[in-house]
Amino acid sequence: MSKPILRFIPVASVLAAAALGASAAPRPTPRKVVAPAKPKAATPAAKVPAAPAGSAEEGARFFTAEVMPLLQAKCIACHSGDKPQGGLRLTTREAVLKGGASGPSLSPGKPGEGLLLAAVNYHGRKMPPQGKLPQKQIDVFARWVSMGAPWASEHASLEPKGHHGPPAVTAETKRFWSFQPVKRPAVPVVKTKGWVRNPIDAFVLKRLEAAKLTPNPRAGKIALIRRAYYDLIGLPPSPEAVEAFVADNSPQAWEKVVDQLLQSPQYGEKWGRHWLDLVRYAETNSYERDGAKPNAWRYRDYVIQSFNQDKPYDQFVTEQLAGDELGDRTPERLIATGYYRMGIWDDEPADPEQALYDDLDDIASTTSQVFLGMTVGCARCHDHKLDPIPQKDYYSFLSFFSGVRRYGVRSDESVAEASLAPIAPPEAQQKQREEVAAHQEKMKANREQLQALENRVLPDLTPVEKEEWRTEAARIPTVKKRVPRLLSQEEFDRYAMLSGERRRLLRFRPSALDSALVVKEVGAKPREMHLLMRGNPHAKGDKVEPGFLSVLTSAQPEIAAPQHGDTSGRRLALARWITGKENPLTARVLANRVWQYHFGRGIVRSTSNFGFQGDKPTHPELLDWLASEIMAGDWKLKPIHRTIMLSAAYQMASTGNPAALAKDPENNLMWRFDMRRLQAEEVRDSILAVNGSLNLKMAGPSIYPTIPAEVLAGQSRPGEGWGVSSPEEQARRSVYIFVKRSLAMPIIASFDGPETDFSCPSRFSTTQPTQALGMINSTFVNDQARIFAQSLKKQAGENLADQVRLGLTRTLQRKPTPVEIDRGVKFVELLQREDKASPDDALAAFCVIALNLNEFMYLD
């Protein structure tokens, strides 16, 4: 392991500021700032906001103005009535202090104790379950507890009046905004017509004019091209691309950049990663063994390819939900159904029946959130507490998946039988008959030699070891325990060699034997589905049939079993309803997600919750215009990308405006473009791009970048399941890194990579010490800095000022000023003179600092 170039963080920080001047000036922090540590107590490690000092009257006013609205909006629906969730009632101060079944909810004046703050911080329990509260609202609760949890006497009880219990499906609840049909609204008439470039701007400007606010001016060209590159392909523009754009004064200059990026093959890698977040993509199963999902990477490649092809979204959805139930079961359609196999899998459940329903629930919950923006999974045990979704609707929705087989039973062989299918066309199988026969002969010989050694060990296994033996990863350590009692060291070495050979034969085999993770059903007749009392599969109630959400439609599914007879046809019926133009949610949810990924947040902030407790749209007419535009454009995304990016709203500068900040500090009216930090993959990929080592090879099996031994040591079996890739392969884009649920790449984890056990509709953007520490001290950054330094010497020659100039140009995608170059040179010379650093080490240290500049890490 190479040593960090900069040995002392404080010194490095001071030198960075002194050496590089304005480039290292503090930038505005991202919108959401969360403390990094998970303490034993309830609150984050960050300092609890100071409580307002003063009288009991001031405390009561704070409760009424700040706390009570939060309790009523986010908590009371579940924590009130005769049977509050978890036995916790939050309607009176006495009930709050008493707590529920798990203990006291808070300790007045002690924000570090109690369960309420732990739950809203998502430490252990996660409340509210629909999505973590914004940090400002969490701070309100923390401040309230630190004040002693005051309560206004005039609001002694917050118990809801009138209707008790979950909202019912009625004519009134059906009138909720997101349940209404999508209708194309008229484009508003505005006063400042000269600012409007397309209809998007008219919708935005209409609200700004009503609030007597003006939109920000257009961003500078360098900021714009960086924004476009990262937005569409997730990589920085080259200095040459920036220079060409800046020099192009034609009216079509920006349009040409957008069109070029939409045609880039890297577009699918960037936008495919957004989709992988949503469908909880990972290549292992979680739980103790966290075994690998064979060929999961094929699904990833399918997603990337689909985005690059601009595959219509309705087709994209249908292929994933029911590609195997379409007329022609092509390899692409089969691979698409790997969607069902991306979730976690318990390979040794204590209750197999419960595990089956847990798996089906994961599918139903993910499907409803991702495609419909509805939290249907909340109705598994009872009627939905917040939305008009009866428990019966949940099981009717679940019925569409009732024929799906579990991923496997226990062994790797069971997984292959239940979830793998050949994808090579018959002509390829015929053409490679001899090659296949030779490979099968090698596999047979390997199996026989392994079996001969295993037969000497198997009779000696304990009952627990017999269970673990079903997983191949457990066999080598199990056999090793029998050396030298049952096997000699030489025989064990041979066993390990044969095991490695088996893995290679399985991975590198004729293409005629290619297989993919797919969904399979129990047959044309699916399992019966019953309403389960409290979600308990051993307490079955009435039988239910497949049905859509009753609050959205009274239509009944039209189900026809496919001719091949392997499945029921239920999933195809669901897919057709989800993608039908009469469905009010699908296009809205999609349009909102596209807007979110362009602007950093959706028009509806709760992007996977369009229900009663989700956030209301800030611009509802704009959302419907975008949704109708997508449907009118045959569900293709590239045209809507283009429309958004050519709008004046997208091209606004991110600078502050005192009047607008005072009236709309959260930018709900979109008077400016929100700046953002690079996402985890963009940080890593940008480092590789800037130093010239990025390998743009696409597709294929995942890669294994080097992970420090200290990180691997955190596994129960250090290094298990993590391979070794060549330096060239390790330099590929982050989307191709093997996604192991129990072992995240440090740089991806530090910069808020996605949650993989559940659908991840949006990533938090935190500010943590580990980010700065990793970017200064990590092996990865220091190794890449050395590569960067060598590249600068090779391209710029031996002149130090030229090396610094080129380094800053590539890092910042702009020409550095003479002052910045001079400071960089003095920094390198200072290290050589006072630290006795070699010229190579000093230049590499400069490269580390350059990669830590805010201007590199943030987009305006």
C-alpha cells in the first residue's frame, strides 16, 4: 500500500489554501447536511441546535409554530387513536413521555436519549417510513427536546377529530391531485416574454412573476458545459471541449453540445445508474453469506443499452415486468426480467413461508414505488394508514406476482434451477457444439477430482457445516480445517487449485452456454393468494384475485396465459395497466424523476410517494405538461432531456439573490439553478478522467478495484467474494464496479452511494469528515495523484509552471489565472524546500490538492 503523499491533515489544509488561493475558497454547502456518525444516543454527532431561551410562553409558542405542525403532518396519522402504531401515542405530552412498546420516546432536555430522535434520524427504526425528514425538520424536534419538550396548554390533545382510521376509497379521496387523469395544460401567458425559450420557462416564470421575483441570469459558458456533461454523461468535459464551446458564438452552440452528449454512449451509463438506484441493483444477496448473484451484470448492461437506444419507457417497463410473457422471448427480454432478482435473499430462513411473502412484498413494494410513486407495501399488515389503499388492494396487487418462484432454496444449484436461463440463440449453440463438448468434458473432469477429495471430508462435517457446504464459498475454509487430519497440505492446495479452476470454467465458457438471471414462475397456474391477517402467512383470510388499486380504477385485469405455458400472464396484465396512458401516475412519476435528476430535486420532492403524505408539487401544471409531453413523444426520454436543457430555467446561474433568498430561501419557485456536489461515481470517474487513465470500455462482467486490507478486514471472512482486476480494468467507470451489499467501495460509500437493500429514489448529499480524509489520505486518491503527476510531466515537459497550469486546467476545465499558477508553483517548491520532498512527490502532492478543490467537486 502506498503511503499518503500528505502526511498531516492540518498542514495540508493550510498549505492548500495558501497555495491555491481563491480556487480553494469555501463554497456553499449542499442543501442537505447530515452529521456523519451514528452515535449511541438518538441524535447525530453534530451539535444539537441551541434551544431558544426564555419563558414557558416562548416554549409554548415554539411548540405551536414549529413542532405541532410536524407532529400533525408526519406522525399523528399512525400514532393516535385506540391502537396507535407500536403502542406509541403522540397526541399529548404525557403520552409522548410515556412512550410505546419499545420504551420512552424522549427525555426532556436530553436530546441524546430516547427513541423519537433516533427514529427521525433513521438510526435503527426509520420514522416516518415514507422517507426521512429534511434536516431542518429534524432540527426542530432536536431543539424542542433540548428545551424540555414544552407543550402549549391550548393544544393539550392533538387527537384527530372526525374520521378515525385509514382513509377509505371514496369519491372524495379519488379526487386527490395525483389520482386525476393527466391533462395537457395550456401554456401560461407571462409578462417577460423575452426570457421564455420554451413552455417550461412560461410555467416557471408565471409563479416567479406572481411572487414578484425575477429569474437569475444565464450561467457562464464554463459552468453550463460542466453542468451538461455531468448531467448527461457523468464525466467532466475536456479542456478542448470547453475551449471550443466558449469560442462558439453561434446561437446553436449550446444546442450542439446537448445533442452531442445525448448521442454519447456514456449517456446510458449515467442515466442507467439512476435506474439501478431505483431497482435496488446489487450483485449479491445480503445476509450473512452475501453470496454472488450469477450474471447479474447482464441486467445492468441491459439497462445501459436501453437508455442509449432511447427505448420507449412503456416498452422498458413491460420488458422488465413481463419480458418472458411477451410473444417473442428474446435474450434481451429475458435479461430484462432480472429486475425481479435484484433484491435481497435469505438463503436459510427460519420460516420459509414467511420468506416467500417477504420476497413477494419486496417485488410489490419496489414496483409500486418505482413505477407508480405509491407506497403500496404499507398495506401489508393492515389498511394503509395514510393513503386510500385497503389491505385487500395490497393482496390483489401482490397476486400479480403470486406465481413467481423464489430466487432459490439454499444451494447454488437451486439458484441456477430457479433463476437462471440460457440466452444463446439455437444457431449459436449448434455452431459451438464441439467447443461446448470440450468445455463440458473439462467441467466433468474437474468435478470428479474435486469429488474424490471432498468424499474424504464430507463424513466429518458437523450439522452446521453440512448446511454451509451448500454454498461453494464456504467449502475451502471448511476443507482447510481438516488439514492435516484428513488431507495433507499438498492435497488441500490441490483442492484449492481445482476450486479456482472450476470458477474460471464457469466464468469463461463458450458463449453458447451463456445464461442470465431471469424470473421464473411455478407454472401456468400460480399460487392462490389470500389476505393475510396482520401480514402473517400462517393466518390466511379470504382468497383474493389480481386487481389494480381501487382508488385509481374500477377496471379489471385482462389476463391471458402465454402459449409457452410456463407462466400465468398476470405480470403482463399488470405491465399493460401500468404503462397505459389512462394510468394517472406512471407518466407523472417518470416526468418528475427526469426533472429531479436534472435539477437535483423533483417538482414533487417525495419522488416515490405521490400519496396523501407525499410532498405536493411546486409546479403542478408544469408536471402535467411534462408528463403529457413524454406520452405524446411515444415515451422516449431524449426529447424531454433536450427540451429541459434548452430551457432558460435550466441555464440559470446558481448565484444568490438577496431578495429571492429572503422570500424563497429553498428555491421552491426555481428562481435559480441549485448548485450540487458531484455524486460518488462522478467523483471517482472524474479523478480517472482528469489524470488520463479512465478506461471507457463498456459492458461485460463487473470489475474489482483494489480495496484496502483494513476495509476488507471488516468482513466476517476478509476478502471473500471480492476478486482482483487488472489495472486497466480497475480504471473503468464506477457503474461497472461489482456491487457487493456487505462491502462498498470506500469512495462510493463516503460520498453517499445508493442504498442497495431497498429502492433508492434520491441520494442524500452529506458533508462528513471521512470525505475530506479520504480525498487527502486514501490509497486510491494518492495513487491516482501520482499517475496525474506523471501525466503532467509527460505532456507539459519539465517546466514546473507549465505542469501546474496544465494540472489546474484539466482539473477545473478552465484556464487558471497567473496568481493561481504562481501559488501552485510556490506550493510545490515549499514542499521540496522544507519537507525535503522529491520533485515527483511534491508534484503529486499538488495533484492531491487540485483534486480536492471545491471547484472540482461542485457544479455551479
